[in-house]
Amino acid sequence: MMTKAEIVAQILNGRGRAPAAGGYAFAPSNIALCKYWGKRDEELNLPVTASLSISLGRLGSTTKLSLRPDSDVVRLDKKELAPDSPFARRIGAFLDLFRRDAGMYFEVEAVNTIPTAAGFASSASGFAALVTALDELFGWELDKRELSILARLGSGSACRSLHHGFVEWRAGTRPDGMDSYGERLDAAWPELRLGLLVITAAEKSMGSRPAMKRTIETCALYKSWPEKAAADLALLKKAIAEKDFHLLGATAESNALAMHATMIASWPPVVYWRPESLAAMQAIWAARANAVPVYFTMDAGPNLKLIFQAGDEAAVRGVFPDLKVVRPFDAEP
Ligand code: DP6
């Protein structure tokens, strides 16, 4: 098994120049329509299956980076994090991969444009923005594929946040993961809308990383997941190519529910649903029965992400007045 440091050395391969004064980058959040659930390599975050996501346009993370002489400082949404907080340690461990000498420290100023308090901010856009800012600071001039591989070392789903629009994370087969990265699909769907439905802003019970591991280790149903994910990936690509909204929504919803089924069938069980999550699902199913085309997806938490099209926004808001509506294709270059 290879280490992260070996992969970084292979990609950087002596590239770069004297550090610039700073680096700055934005990366969009992404929501998986076909989920990444399960690793074949925990060190390199190599997935068991391919996955497919949609980026959240202007919602994501900005990261400003500069060098400091004495110790790392990490600020998140304008608040300085305690050096021993889980997030600061995770960033520090990732930055260790890129220090040129023992006396090189970083000041990291991360701001989420997606409301952190609403429970939607994930590490994905954060690591994607961080590697892009590092590239600027050190002048590596890496391409998106290489940046995606570096971002994956921080968090798997981060490799899908280097692009806008629909992104496929190719699972790859190589042990070094050089063929496992996010790639933009050549497709736009400007009328597509995502609705962020906050069930609770409370800290989630368990992070996705240990939950994923427990599923692989204890869930008998997980054996069927790779086949389900492969079938859904093909259906989603067809739905995107043909702009078949019902196929897109139904496939994404079914994929999310199948992922949650594997969590629930793990031991000890992993259940992210709150009673209000189920109530929201039932309201969505009732809306569909009333001819409102709306579907949902859900990640490792209680909140729902609704999927619908611009023409149905008023009807969907009628059911969910507090919905935060995102236009994924608004920030297209
Ligand atoms: C449920 O990418 O956060 O959101 O690779 O361990 O950092 P690590 O996991 P992470 O897992 C995301 C899981 C998910 C599904 C998805 O985004 O595809």
C-alpha cells in the first residue's frame, strides 16, 4: 500500500518555485446523485465504486493561504480554531504533506459560502479550495486532474469539487489511485434546481468516515452496493444526456435510500434520519402523487437535498416554504 506522501511526491515531482505572498481559491460544494460509499484503500481514499455529483454553483468554500514562521493558524468563517480541534488537526495533518521544511507553517483562512450552521457545509469544497490555493502559493501549475487527486487525499468527495456542473469520480483500478479523480461531464442543465432543507443544524451523531467503514465491515447488504451504484451511474448519465428529469430524480433518490439502507443494516446501526427527515420524505412522496415533480437525496446527516426544475419552484416552495434554493449552473464559467 502506498502512502499519501508518496503520491504527493509523485505528483509534485520537484515542481514549484519560491512561495508567492499568498494563494486564494474558491471551490464549489457538491452533492452526490450516485454516492461514494465505501473505500478500497483508506489511506488514499480510493473508492469501491465510481460516483457522480452536481456542484452547488456559488455555494462552497473560499480559502486564503499564506506562510508563517512559527505555527499554523486556521480560521474558519472568521473564527480562529483551537490548534487541537478536530478540524484544525485534520487541516494540519494535510498541510504536513506540503511543508518544504520543518519551519514552514501556514495561515489558512477558510470561509464557507454555504451556511455552516445549517449543516450542509462539508469538507469537500474546503479541501478542493485548499489544494488550489496551495497550487497558487507554490506555483506548481498542476492540472485539474492532479489537483483532484491531491484533494482526494484530504477527503474522498473533495475530488469532485474541482469542477462546476456534473462531475464523475472515476473509481480507477490502480493501487496508487492515479486513475481515480473527478472529471466534468460535458453537459449543462440550467433549469435544474437543488433545495436545501434543514432538518436540524445540530452536530451529526457520527461522521461519514467511521460510518462508511462500519458499513463495509459489518453490513451484509453492502455486497449488493457496487452493482446498484454501477447501474445508477449508467442511468444518471443517460438521464443527463437526454435531460430526462424523472429518471435523474428517481435514480438519485433510490441511490440515496439504498445507501441509507446499508447504514441501517450495519451493526451497531447507523441511522441519520430524524423523525422530521422521514416526515419530509413523506411530504415529497405526497407532492409527487399530486403531480409535483420533486425528488430528494440525503448524505450522512438528517438534512434533505431536494431536486426539481425551475418551472416547479413555486409548487415545491408551497410544500417547503423555508427551502434554500440553489441554481447549480449559475456560476458556470
Ligand atoms: C455520504 O468524502 O466525507 O457524502 O473520504 O472519508 O473524507 P472521506 O469521506 P467523505 O464521504 C462522503 C460520503 C457521502 C456521499 C458522497 O458525497 O458521495
